[in-house]
Amino acid sequence: MTDSRDNTASKILNSLKNDIISGEYLPKQKLHIKTLKEKYNVGTSPLREALSQLMANDLVVSKNQRGFYVSDISLEDLTDIYQTRAKIESLCIEMSIDKGDDYWEANLIAASHRLNKYSKKDKPDTNEWQSRHGDFHEALVSGCNSPRLFQIRSSLIEKSKRYRSLWLKENVSNATTLKINQNEHAALMILALERDKKAISKLIEEHIMTPVGIIKKSLSQL
Amino acid sequence: MTDSRDNTASKILNSLKNDIISGEYLPKQKLHIKTLKEKYNVGTSPLREALSQLMANDLVVSKNQRGFYVSDISLEDLTDIYQTRAKIESLCIEMSIDKGDDYWEANLIAASHRLNKYSKKDKPDTNEWQSRHGDFHEALVSGCNSPRLFQIRSSLIEKSKRYRSLWLKENVSNATTLKINQNEHAALMILALERDKKAISKLIEEHIMTPVGIIKKSLSQL
DNA sequence: AAATTATAAAATGTCGACATTTAGTAATTA
DNA sequence: TAATTACTAAATGTCGACATTTTATAATTT
């Protein structure tokens, strides 16, 4: 992943981004230049270049002469992110249904099967489940074939992951996530194969909004 | 706009962005560090920080040890940008219709009036018309009230402006732009006030896609 | 002459230093 | 004691220098 042919700024960008998304740095936390330089073993320039890119991604904010901070979160933003994400996902799926071919269908069925099997496991590994879960949803939208829309989707997922991470930090167990919507996934696949745009739009929006209530509750008591 | 309390990187970012969007720097054109430093009278660090942010905005790309380039354009990307933009705009308007109140309606009527009046003028100034045109479309979506969706919308508009600029560069006259869709705007307003989501979605998507054919033709013969 | 190699020039990306601004602490005053 | 001021320490943002890589040019070889 981190090609040695990449420059320092690119390499450090990923580390920093992951550390912010995973919640290692908390919202509003100051990102001291000196500390980061030592932690990631880099000089000033590449570090600031990475931070500049994160600013453009809304993960970092900066005030002149007062340095960089992890961007703040809020209940309003949580709702806005997830709602927007739901609408975009719905859009992607509708376009998938319009354009998706046999390969899209086959790939979707396969991804669904992999997720289903793993969901029924006794002691499922969270990372593996999340990976399969992500793959399933990607299979759903993969027929849409719009790079720009995908980019928007990815960027929103990144931002929502931040909220999810912060929530997971509070709740050690995440059995909730795994159980909440097992049958919804099956329903989504069926509706996709039936090319029922209206029904699948409704369902996917609800599906994506499901965690919001839980995260909201957890977050508001901090 | 360019606050003196901003740092050098922020100030130069806007100039650079505008120069790329307006087509002063052409697609694939190399952005020599030394040249830019002299042109904008800045040092290495803030310049590279600005370029880093533009990378995150997809206006600039970079290869390690081979510097920065204005990101390329293509017919496929042109179509993708405008199509995505059309879908997003449609989404914004639908949400506007759901949430828009009396103030939204009033503001929309006012913006429509300002655009209409100016469109009937003898010798309209292009900039003034574009300003009023932009205001009208913003009035349409302003009820949607989702910062994140607005941000996506702005970013797409920026990217589409690039194509429009390149096209304008070829076609000195832009009377086309002004005349193409005068009555569509009136229709959009009426449908908005009637809260006819289905009809307005269809119309706005067509409306936004209108320039694509023209730009495509102009661009493909370069 | 075409292709390869060697050499020179130019450009990139990184670093550490420095001036300037901000934040923190102690001293002063009311 | 609380509030204001003066001072010190820390941190930021910018610059120019330097090592490394790439590109362009000339020389060599087949």
C-alpha cells in the first residue's frame, strides 16, 4: 500500500488520516507540529503538506498562527453526514440498477453469500465482518460506474467512520452492529435483483440511518 | 476576501485555484515550483501547501519527484461531472421542497425576478448574468439545509466550471449560454412553488445537462 | 545512422534555522 | 485577592540551502 516510491508527505498522510478516523486523536485536539514530527519521524514540510490535504478533507482545521486541530464533531453534523450518505448511497444503487449487468448481479450474489455465511458464525471477528459488510455494500453500488459519485461516497464513508469509531471507543462490545440488520442485507439483495428502485431506495436509506440513533445517544452523554 | 490575517498558503490557494478553474493553466500543464514562486512571490512551503490542498480537490495531481501538474480532463469526466452534478442538484431541490418555508419561496421568487429582468436586457454583461444565474439556482436549493450536501454541490460546480471555462476560451461569444434556457428557469420556479418534486427533478437534470453536448463538441476537436 | 551510455543541467522534495506570533507565568497595581 | 501588565518560554509559519532524482544533451559504441 505505502509504496516506497511515494514521497514522505503521501506516506504520512495515510497514517495521519487513519489515526484521526480511528479516533486516536480526538475532536478539537491540538496537533502539535513538534510532537507529530517526532512521532512520525518526518520534517516540517511533508508534515504540513499532509495536514494541508487533511484540511481539504475536513478532517483537520487550522487557525493562522495557532496551528492545526482535529476538526470538531457535533450531533448536527453526525445527522447531516449520515443523511447525506444515505441519499448518495441510494443514488448509487439506483444507477446500479439502471446500468448493472449480469456480472454485477453475480458479484452481488457472491458478496451477499460471503456476508451471510460469516454473520451466522459463532465467534465472528469484527474486522473480518466489517470487511465483508463493506464489500457487500460496494457490490450493490458497483454497477453505477460513476467515478465522481464513488469519490463522494468514499469521502462520506470516511467521515462517518469517524463517528462510528468514537462510538465504538465508548462501547467495547459491538455485537449490536453485527446483529442489527442481518435480514436487511438479504432484502437489499433481493430488491436489487428485482430491480425495484423505489423499494430499495427506501430500505437503504433506513438501513444507513440505523446506527445514528445509537451513536447519538452514546455521544450526547460525553 | 483575502484576509491579511490569513497565512500565505491560504492566500495563494485562492489565486491558484481561480487560475486553474479559469483555464489560465491548461490541463496536464506542468506547474513548475520555481515559476510559481516567482509569479506569486512566495516561498516553497506555502506554495507546496496550497498545491497539496488542490491535490485533495482533484484540480492538481503530482508524481513523486516529477512535480505538480494541472489535472487532466476528458470527455468521460466531463459527462461524469455534469451527470453527478445534475443528480446532486436534483437531490438538493427535492430536499428544499420538503423543508423550504415561506422565506425560501419569497427568496426564490425574488431571485427569479432579478434573473428574468436581466435576461431581457439589450446588452447584458456576462459576469452580471452569471452572477444572477448562480443566485437563482442557489435560491432553488437553499432550503435543503444540509451543509455537507452543499459542500458536495460547490465542489462539483467548481469542477464543471473548469470545463465551461475551457469551452468559453474556444468560443469567444457566449450568447448561447444566455439564450438557451430562459424559459426553463421560469418553469423551474413554478414547479418549485407547486412542490412538484418529480417534475422538477426531471427538468433540472435536463437543464444542467444542456451545455454538455455543446462543450463536448467544442472540446473533441482540440 | 540508430541505439546505448555518459555527462551536465535543472527541478524536486526535505531539512533545519529564524523571525514573528501566541500562550503561559510572574510581577505589579489597585 | 482580583485584575492588569510585563516578561519568558513555546510554537507557528516562512525561507533559503542542500542532497537526490529526473530530464536534456553530448559522446560513444555497434
